[in-house]
Amino acid sequence: MLITSDLMHKEPHTVTPCTSLQDVISLMESNGIMQIPVVKGERLVGIITDRDLCLIIHSPILHEMTAQDCMTANPVTVTPHTPLYRAAQMLNTYKFSALPVVQEDSLVGIITTRHFLGYFASKWDKV
């Protein structure tokens, strides 16, 4: 059975709660990512997605905001050993685009809908 660690990105870009939102946006744009975990040390404290940014992108105080102001605190997570079918169910049920992967309170990766699409596209190509 495939598990989350089989598809997850093992070294995701991260930011801290005090990272300026301008820097978060730049990091996401320059790396072509749609979500970014927010960490204190290695401990996951939140996540920021492109949807979160759409809600505040035209704020007159955007330049004063930090990751903490925009993040979803205590996001839903999976472990590296979560079966892939369960992670897919969670993404579908909650309408998320990504799930942080946590082991013993430390962020160890991220799994996104892009990872699933890539996996299924590679399998379909071989049929």
C-alpha cells in the first residue's frame, strides 16, 4: 500500500510567523507554489495558501502584514505513514490543495493535489 511519504515533497519551502507577507508572496511566486507551511523551528504552526492571499491581496495594509496575520493556524495534517487513499480522501472532503506532513510535531513534508495528479498521470501514461 502506498503511503504519504511515497509522494510527498520532503523539503518544502517554509516561512516563520514573522515573515512579511510581501516576502511570502515573492517566495510563492518565484517557486511556483500555491501553499507554504509556517513554522517555528521545525514545528508546524500554520499554512498559507493562494486562496488565503486572494482574500487580502488588495489590502491597504498588506505591506504591514506578516505570515501570522494570514495563515490558517493549526492546519489539518497527515503523517508520513498515512495511506495515500486517506490523504486523497482528506484533500477531497475538506477541499484542500495540500496537507502538511508532520511526524512527532515536526514538519517533514507536504503533499499536494499536484503530487496526486502527477502520480496518476504517470500511471495512465504507461497503460
